[in-house]
Amino acid sequence: MKINLLNNILVGFFTVVISASCSMIKNVEEGKVVKVLNEKKLLDSIKEYELNIQWLKARGNASITINNEAPQEIDLNIRSKTDSLIWLNISKFKKRMFRGEFKKDSVKMVIEYPEKLFFKGSVANLENDLNLSIPYALIEDLLMGRSYLKHLEDKFILQVNNNEYHLHSHRKRKTKRITNNKTKKSVDYIYQSWIDPFTFKCKRINIIFPASSSEINVNYKNWEKINNQYFPMDIELIISNLELAYNLLINYKNVKFDLPQKFPFKVIDNKYQSIKFND
């Protein structure tokens, strides 16, 4: 009887210890330990700690690579009003090369060099021309270090791997079936992200859009505190489809929040020719 009682105590003790160790996340370098949250509490925490601003003004350097071509180093200026407009200016050696204005349903772009070209039309037309999925809300979130989770309505699968949260919309087997066109029901996207368990900031995002066979990968690094909010000063963005892969490395040098901005855009005249994406 005593042996059985002792066995029960030992089994109960180790069960508690193992359960406790599995429900904690450790930061070995800083000696921190936190309790694992359930999906609802995690999503609430991510929402609470995500960047919350109305205006963004940012300046920095960027490197653009298309497929296996040599990378192009550029200077980048971004202005944004949340849920309204993103203004982008690209220059090289102080010479303006590109200016773009992106709204929820429309796009204006002007290329100054090496040719004078323009595009003016709907987001849907641009997506069709490029065979890429580029929702406005996604672009805005990616430029600001957000997770894009607030725009998704799915129930997510939550795992803890390598001391970070891993959220994904579909399991590996289901993802493979979707990308191989072996499912009866169409899927708009396959989403996954990796979340820091201490800051609740998004570290990485992967989104697959099966309809266009396109994919977006994002890495956020070098978070700095600006006006009591954290912002990633380094962002790596990879957008790809079956034919092209765009790799953009952004290194922000100066970032300001909530300063109302103007969005200047040059009038398009007959010196500019319409961009022909499919030529």
C-alpha cells in the first residue's frame, strides 16, 4: 500500500513538473521565463502591443534584387496615413527614380529613370498584371512591423517552437494539398507567423496565395523604441511567384510617428509612356 502511494506521489510530482516545463518559455540569454498563453490571450496581447499610429514618416536605405540580378542600392522615403495612403519615393545618387501612391483600391506610379513611365489604375489590375497578391493592408502592415493578424478571421493553430510562438492557419499536410491543387474547396491564403513571447512582436511572416501561386516572406529585425513604441529598423521582404522573385532589404535611418504629412505627386504629362508589364 505504501509503495503504491509513493508511486502515485512520484507520478503526480513528475507529471506536474513536466506539464509546467512544457507550458513555460525561456529566454536563456536574459534569464527570463514566461507562461505560455492560449490562442485568445496571445492574439489579444499581439493586438495590444502592435504599433498604433496614424502617421508615419520614414527615411532609409534599401537593396532591391530581382531574381538573380545584381542588387540595386537605393534611398527610400516613405510617408503613410493609416488605412488611407502610402507614399513612396525612391532615388539613387540623389536622382529621383520612382514615386508611387498606393491607396486601398487604386495605385499611381511614375518611373523617372531609365525611361519615363507611369501606371495609374486599380489595385486589382496591378495584381493581374504582376500575377501577385498585394492587398493594401498587407503592404501597410509589412512596412510597419505588424503581423497582419487583425485582418484575418481564421482560427489559428498555435504551437511553441524554439522558444517562440508559431501561429499558422493550416497544418503542413493541408498546406501541401492546397498548393498541389488537391483540395475541393479553394483557399484564399495560407498564413503563418512567429511571435516573440516576451515583447509579442512579430518576428517573421509567411503568406501563400494559392490562386496566383505567389508567396510573401517577411523578417523583422533590430527593434528600436520610438515614442514608447517598438519599430523594426531592418525589414527583409521577399515577394515571389512562379516566374519572379523580388527581394527588398530595408534599413530605416530615421523614423517619426504622428506628424501629419503631405503627399506630393507629379502631374503625368505626354512625356511619360504607360507601363506594359506583360511585354
